[in-house]
Amino acid sequence: MSLAFYYFLSITAIYILMSWALYLPYRVGQLHFMSIANMAICGYFGAYAAKSWGWPFALVLLAAVGIGGAVAFITSLAIGDAPCFTVVIVGFTYIFLIKTVIENWDLLGGTMGFFGIPRVKGLLLITYSIVFGAGFLIHRFDRSALGRAASAFFVDRDLAKSSGVDIKKLGMLLQTFSGILGGLCGVLYGFLMNNLFPEFFTFGMVGTCMTMLFVGGYTTMWGVLVSAPLLWGIPLLFPPEIASWRIIIYGVLLIAVLVIKPEGIITRKLVYNAKKKLFGRTKRTS
Amino acid sequence: MEVFVAQVINGLALGSIYVLLVTGFNLLLLVALIIHFSFPQVVVFSMYISWIVLKATGNNMLLGFLAGVGSSVLICVATAPLFQRATRKRRGVDINTTMVISLGIGMIITELLSHEFNEGFPIAFPENVAGRKALVQFGLISISEGQVYALAAGGVAVLAFFLILYRTRMGRAFRAIAEDPQNARLTGIPVLKTGILSYALTGLLGGITALLLSILLGSASAGLGESVALKVLAVSIIAGLGNLKGGLIIGILLGVLEALTQGYLSGSWSNAVVFGVMLIVILIKPKGVFGGRL
Amino acid sequence: MVRNDGKPILKIKDLSVSYGHINALKHVAMDVNEGEIVVLIGSNGAGKTTVLETVLGLNRPDTGDVLFRGKSLVRKPVDSIVRSGLFLVPEGRGDFSSMSVSDNLLLGAHHNMGDTEDKFRLVYDAFPVLEERKNQVASTLSGGERQMLAIGRALMSSPELIMIDEPSLGLAPLAVKGIFDILARLNSEGYTILLSEQNAYKALKCAHRGYVLETGTVALSGSAEELLGKERVREAYLGA
């Protein structure tokens, strides 16, 4: 496997996980950018733990789940059912704070970056196992009663509430899951690149994942699987001068999708029809 | 003590800029019915435009100012149809869509500023423009021209804005739409056209704010838009979305808080402290201290 | 204000309106002649509000046409229709409760800001209580006063046709009497009025003609006396 392809596959997987991390809370209309802050937190923690304390990779992954989940959970106690606007601001503020902390902490390398993260054998396999695992869990969630109540949220907020679901608990669950995914992304990214820079975990990342989510289609989990490889891979085929316009093109695409076809490429209707063709009659809509 | 007073004055000037930005944001929220996350970034972009014009015309202040205002109004009005298309198509989670669209706009502006303008380096405004000359001095306390302008212009702009809102036909239409868009439509107010007017007015506010920021800060960078945007948005949450008077109070308070922490802590940590405080306030009261819509 | 007496100022032809799958109006036809008071009677959901809102341009009809002084209103934007000389006082008054009485009135004149002094004079003469309260916020007025404010706002637009949706709704009996007296007086001054009412008796007493709407179609029509005399109308609608 060529090196370029290896990196392409790995980073695509990370973007898939991160976009799923945005997909989940958006089921109830919340844009939870805090997961990117979690990515930074767990990424740096894992990197430091492995390099300076010699933690094995498995332990680092576990720590990512724990820390990412805990931070997201505690915050969700306050904003589990907050309006989207509030959630977005909280997310951005966290990102900003974490970035400031990292940049001013020499222990973490500051703006120069953190280097020397140990290599892990079979990282690609581990990464995709996590992708499959997460995808499986998300799929189960989407088909559960809870998941369907969540998707009703977009159509009619009050109807969803009256179906007996506790919106706050649902929001907390989704946000926590999102935080865990974010933490895992951070660790996977750090051990893939073997170094970390604070500039990576900021609004560029937010914009990229948002574009992937909305262009792919935010109503189903499959949208991201299509948009992430395409949006990440296609710019790589171009010479560097054009590639530096990547984020700007993402911005344009994002706006275009929202104005022209807000549901994105992969819509629920598409998924339903595809399932019918592949598996015959489905028992219920997903 | 002198540091304290000096910083309070600084804070008032800074606060009046936040007030202008929050007011523009609220105007778009109440009348155009959108959430424009990146309004402050449009303002910073206008600062860059006026800087370019200043360089090209040898520091002609009038042209620079007009360029800044012009670009702000142009961008706001040009992006209006994007927002309107999004709010018209679907029901329900409309306002979230406008939020994401504005985030997209912000993304584009920030990337442009970090790569294409001045090779991504921060820009600095020439001395005489920046008005850093001290006007008055009591010991450590010096009030610069810039601060006087910022405070005065900020005050005038806010006053003029409220006058427009409460004493003119257009302002009446704005308030009607803000209270009940459907009812306003019934009354025969062209809601869509009036919405576009509000974009223009916000653009004007933005242009003035760009001028004041140039005078007060004397420089701008790609990241400035993001950090200012975040603060302005936090102000609007804490004050309550759409709450004009609340925005006035909290904007000034934030400016003073920020200036005071800057006086006693070093640069980026003071920012962190300010954000930390805002975060805690938001977490305690996610729906706003004074309450508002949403 | 009265021009060619007796000619239909508003003509509704074969109007069908649906909300999604619900057919709210089916082939409704009615006229309003200059200088008349015409009443739409019907129970909740019969379609009275739909008729008025469609005339104003809030809904797009599936079929049919609405002609105002011979010109079609269908497909025109609401503000253009208001500028043509129609005004709707919606169910529930439609005043802006956070704004003052005078601001509310000024909103009525939004399209025609000339002679506001004269217009204010007109409204305050008709409703002296509004002049007393002209700087008060609308939410502090009583139900009857708010209805007067709503009608006053309509007057400020110098309309040729005033449409009112359920003027007596939520008002105390004394206020109801007051409102209908006012409507009769305005009509005598030349205003053409189209109103919808559940309180059929009072409405028919002051109207020239009426239409009875049942589940989206015109069940009965005729002069006010005829309708008052009909068994069917008496049984179904002449309650309160």
C-alpha cells in the first residue's frame, strides 16, 4: 500500500468519525462543536501519556473514551436541551479555550507543536475497527425507538416531545456519544501523524466536518460515508496551489447545498429505496 | 488605581463596539429573522478592504471609510438572498439553516484573510488614522483620540439606531416584523423587502464598526474576526437573543471586563479568562440572563 | 367615499382553496357591492377566515378568481393588495401589543403616509378613547378598545373595502353592541364592509346581505332579512 493511500484511508476514517460526532447531536437539532475540543483534549492527553508515561495504546484509547465522554457528559448536564445557538457558542468557546491553553503550555509543545508520539502497529486496522464499531452502534440507535423519536424532532419538535421522550436525556446521550467519538478521533489522529499542532483543532476542522455532514446529508448516517472520502480525497488530486483553497471551496459547497438541496446527497428517501431494492420489503422505515 | 481607571475607559470604548455589533446581529435576528454568526467577520473583512484602499490612495481617510462601509453593505445585501432562500423553503428548523449558512460565510472570509490578503499576516493601520495620540493625560491615564471617537461614534450610532427604530416609518415596520411577522404581513408590510432593508442597515452599522475598530485597535488579523464574533455572540446569548437593551448593558460590561483583565493579565490569558467567565455564565443560564427569543 | 352605487366592488368567482389535502373552500362565489355591509356566517371551520385571507392574498387558490374593481387579486403579493384599497382586521384584533396606540395606527397608514393628521382626526373622532390613550402600549387596552384600535388601523389605510374577521370574538356584550354600532356608522359614512361572524343575529341585524358557509361551500345567501327569517339559519346560528 502506498504511503499516500495509507494516509488517505486513515484521515478519511477520522473525518468519518468526526462527522458522525456532529451527526448525532444534530438529530435533535444541535450543532455540537465541542467534540472538536474533545479531539484536542484527548489527542494531547493521549500523546503525552504515551510519550512521557509510556502508556500502551489500548489504555490511551480507553482514556480517550473516558475523558471525552466525561467532559461531554458534564457539559451536557447544562446544555442537554439548550437551543442550538447556545450549544454552538459553548462549543466554539471550548475550542478557543483549549487552543489557548495548549498554545501557552510548554509541556504540550505550545504553538511549536507536540512531537515524538510513538508509532502503533496496525493503526489502520484499529482505526477502521473503531469506524465499524461506531457505525454499528449508530445504526442500532437510528433504528431504535429513541432514534426515531430523535429524527421526528426535525419534522415536528412538539410531536417528538409528546412521544414521551425526555429531550434533555436524549440530548445528553447524543452529546456524550459525540464527545467520545471526538476523543477517539484525537487519539487516532495523534498516533497517525506522530505529532500534534494546535491550529489543526480549530474552526477549519469545524468547517470541514460541517461541510461533510451537510453535503453528504444530515438526515442519515450514510451521507458522511460518501462525502468524507470525496471531499477529502478530491482536493488531494490537485496541485498544492489549488489545494490551499480547499476550505474556501468547502464553504462555497456548504452554502450551495443548503440553498439548493438542504437534505444533502444521501437523503432518507434514497436510503429507503436502496434498502428496498437490496433487501426486499423492509419491516419499518429507518 | 490609575490602571483601573485607564482600563475602564478602554473598556467603555471597546464595549461600545461590542454594542454596535450586537445591535446589528439583533437587527438581523428580529427583522430578517436570521442568525448571522459571521457578521463580525464581515466587519473585519471590511477593515481589510479599507486598509487596501488606504494603501492605494495614500491614506485618504474618507475613501478608506467609504470603502469599508461600502464593502460591508455590499456583502450583507449580496448574501441576503442566500439566507432568504434558505428560510423560505422549509418550515421548522429554518433558523438553524441560516446559522450554518453564516458559518459557511465566516469560513470563507477567514480563509481568504489568512491566505490571500497580505499573505496572511496581520495588517496595521497607519499612525494618524489609528488616532493613538493622547488627547488628555492624568498621570497613567491617557485618553487617546481613538477612544474618544469610538465612544462618541458608538454612542451616536446606537442613538441614531434607536431613533430610526422608534421614530421612523421603516423602524415601525421593523418593530412590527420583530413582534409578529405574520401579522405584519397582514398589515401590508412587505416583509421580504423590509428584511432586505435591514440587511442594508446592518451593513451600514458594520461599516461604522469597522472604522471604529481600525481606530481603536490599529490593526487587524484573520483571527480577529473569529474571536470578536465569539464574544459578540456570547454577549447576545447572555443578554438574551433579540434583547436590544440587554445587549447594550452586557456589551459594555464585557468591554470593561475584557479591558480590566487585559490590564492585569498578559494578552492571550486575558482572552481565556474572559471566555471562561462567559462560558460559566452561559452554562448556568443557557437560555440567557435577561431572557429573549429562542 | 361612495362611487358607483350598487356595482360589485368585490367579486369572488368559483374559489377553491386547499391546505395540503384539506379542501377548505369548494367553488365559493360571492359579491360585495359598493356601500354594503355583507356578512359571512358559519360555524368554526366553515371557511370564513379562509375566504377573507384568500382575498387578501395570504393563500393561493386552486381554482377561481377574486376580482376587486374588475382587477384580479390572485397571485398578487399581500402588500400590493393592501395598497389597492383592501384591509383585513384579523381574528384576534391583529394589533401589535408591544407598540403604542399611535404607532399601531401609523402602521395602518404604512402605504399612504400623506395626510396623517387628517387620518388621525378621523380615527380619533370615531374613537375618542383612542386619542386619550394614544401613547399607551396596546397591551394595556381593554378588549373592546383593542378592537377599536384594530378598526382604527384599518381606517388609517383609507380603504375601499374593510374586511373584519369575527369582530365580536372575545368581547363583553356591551362592547359587542358598541362595535356593531360603530360598523353601522362607518357604513353610513360610505365604507364597504365584509365581515365574518359566529354571532349571526347581531351581524345580520346591521348587514345588508349575507352568505352562510358550511364546510367550505355557500349553503345559503340572500338579504339580511331573508336570512334572519329562515328556520335553518335560526336553528343553527342564531344562538348567542
